[in-house]
Amino acid sequence: MKNLFSLLLAASACASAQSATYQLDPLHTHVMFEIDHIISTNRGRFDKKEGVVEFDPQGKTGSVSLTLDMSSINTGVAPFNKQLQSKDLFDVEQHPTARFVADQFVFNGDKVVEVNGQLTLVGKTHPVKLKALRFTCYMNGMLKREVCGGDFEATINRSAWGIEFGIPRFPDSVRLVLQVEGIKQ
């Protein structure tokens, strides 16, 4: 009986370590940006987003598909939101969404340390490396399902996407900060 129990435990551990799909939880997934503003830092976020993560910790592989509704940009200041949505910056009328698609998870041992992909913004696509500040999976007691997630960051140059308004008065570099949680499907 003891051997049967050990075998079941081992099988259970292997099953949970296989590739799985995780739907991003919009209540616990946040995409934010920061840019220097002369003497302080402007911050904003995208309130509407959706996505899916495929993750295989045993195979050390994964993929991400994250879409942002650019009209949901929120800095807490309505006139600034409108300016960011304008043709000078994100041109939301012509480019209503932004998308991050990744197909490479970088591991250090069993730990995810980076997610590499492509960011499409205002119709242009360039590589972006998201550094994992932390990443883990756990069994959520309320949901009775596994949840994986963590905190990620990257610094991009907005001019690569043709967003040059205000340069050099306002810096080219923008810090992206992501908090991500996905629920196993």
C-alpha cells in the first residue's frame, strides 16, 4: 500500500509539472509604464488586457500571448490619457491594441529568469526581454487550481516604435513593469 501511495504521489507530481495553459487573470495582471518627467516620474497602466501563457517547467519551455487595449491607458489624469492616445504618441485610433508574444522562457536551473518575445506597438514589432524579478506556481486554495505568475520588467526605447514626441526633453527610455498571474485551465 505504501508503494502504491508513493507511486500515486510521483505520478501526481509529474502531471502537475507537464505543459499547461494558464489564462491571465485580469484582476491580478497589471501592465504599467514609467517615464522620467523632468523632475519626477510619470506612470500609467493599461486597464484592459487579456492573454494566455503556455508553461512547461519540466521541459523548460513556454509561450505568452498578451494583448493590451490601448484605449484603456490610465495615468489618473484624463487630459494626459487623451494626449497619450493621440496621433503624436500611441495613435490609438489607428492602432487600438498592442501585443506581446513570447516563445522563449530562459531558466537558471528550475527558475524562470527571463521571457523573450516581440512587442508590437503602433504597428511596429521589436524584440523585448522581460526580466523575471520573481516567478512561481502554487495551488490556489480558493480556486482549487494551480496559479503561476510573477513580476517582470524591461526598459525599451520608444523611438524604436516611432514614438518620438518630446525627445530629447523627455527621455527615449521607458520602463515597463508587469505583474502577471495565470490560472491553469
